[in-house]
Amino acid sequence: MTSQLEVCLLTLPHETRFVKHEASRKMPTMTQTSDHSTAITSDSLDDGPILVVDDDDSLREFCSRVLQAYGHEVHTAGLAEEALSLASQNSYRVVLLDLKMPGMDGIECLRRLKAQGCRADVVMITGYGNVPTAVKAMKVGARDIVEKPFRPDDLQAMLQDILARQQKAVSEDPIVAFIQTNATEIGSRKDVANRLGVSLERVSACVQEQTGLSFRQFLHACRLDLAKRLLENTELDVSEIAVRAGFQTVQHFSRVFSKREGVSPKIYRLRIRAEN
């Protein structure tokens, strides 16, 4: 019998230029599902639903079937407005969001998702030639970018990478946790203080107490953790990685990176590739 994943593979037009993610490709054991439920297996990383937002019916169906085959609960929306409504009623772990849609586009939808308190990691779905715009979305708060069309195993690898990061220990302190999960969007202590309704002094004291670092040192550490993953697992230019990691200029990024790691971002990437 042809599996769901095999059907998805057969319907895929061709392979994609996809940002590389290092993750397990293990296929989960399938269990019987109904129209209103999905297969949940011991291999699944899913602890909450994933939202797929795209005006292309076939792509929504493709993503839904692939992710369900791997044991994820999936909700779908054809328009940004529908996505905002669903996000106000559900706590999503990941949102796959198309960049270009009729009416409200993906970037504006992302802004509104963040404004209404959605804490999901948002992955922008883009066509060829839209990478500069997608990078702009990273500044608004997108976690990652995927170019379509893409393969089922690439989609699952990306999700595994994101969910694995989410499973890493995050501080129980709300101030430190907020910085950890929003480091690319935070520019100063004031951003944290205003968002959480605390004083600047409280932000500094809390970070120092919990991490032993100053606010700026901790913010840079969080950003550089993301930058290192991108250097290790993607072919993105250093300048693009700087933007995605939350730095205003590639020069500033390189200075901070070199000071912490002892080598430039380019040398770091070459060393990692040589070791692997």
C-alpha cells in the first residue's frame, strides 16, 4: 500500500534549493488516523499544533499530509486573516507562513501575530527571488526561511531542528526567557523593560543574577548561538547571517563573533566543515 509520505513525494514537482538542516531523517511508525486526528508516535517531537498558512490549496494539503505523516497535529489557513483568528484561539509551536498572499501579506501577518502575543516560531515560505524580502521578515521576528517547492524530508528536518531548539532548557525567569526567545528582535534593555513592564534596573539585575553576564553580553550570546547554527548548517552569506541573528551591520557581527569565538565567522565555518 502506498503511504501518505510516498503520495506526497509523487506529487512534488521537483527538488528545492533548501537551507540545509542537520537533523534525523527517521520516518516515524504510522498509526491509524481519522479525519479529525493525526498519528502520534513515540518518535514525534510534537507537543502542540503546527499552523500552515498559504493561499495555495495544493501546498497547504501537501504540508499538512507530510507533517501528519510524521505525527504532528496540523491546522491550516488560506489567508492571513484566518491565521490571525486561529492563532488567537490556539497555542501553536510553529507557524509556516507564506510570504505572498492576497490581501494581507506574510510580513504584515507576522507583525500582527507577534503583536497579539503569538509565541510560535514562524517560518516564512518564499518563492525563488524573494530571499531579500524574506530576510526582512527575519527582522520582524521570523525564525527561518524555506524556499518552495521543497521535499518532505527537508520539511521534517527543519521542523525537527526548530522543535529540538524549543525543547532545550529555557530559563524559568520570565525576563531571561524573553531575551532567549526574542534575541534577534531586541535592541536594548528598554525593549525588554517596556514589553514586560519592569524597570531597566530590574532587567540588568535579573540577567546578571541568572547568567553571570551583563545584559549586552547575554544578548550577544543568544544571537551568536543562532549565528553559529546558521554558519554550521546553511550556505548563507555571512552578511545575511548577521541580519538574521539581529546585528545591524556585518562588521559589528564579525567583531562580536571574533571576540567570543576567537576566529572570524568565515574561519569558524571552514573549521566546522573540515571537522565534519
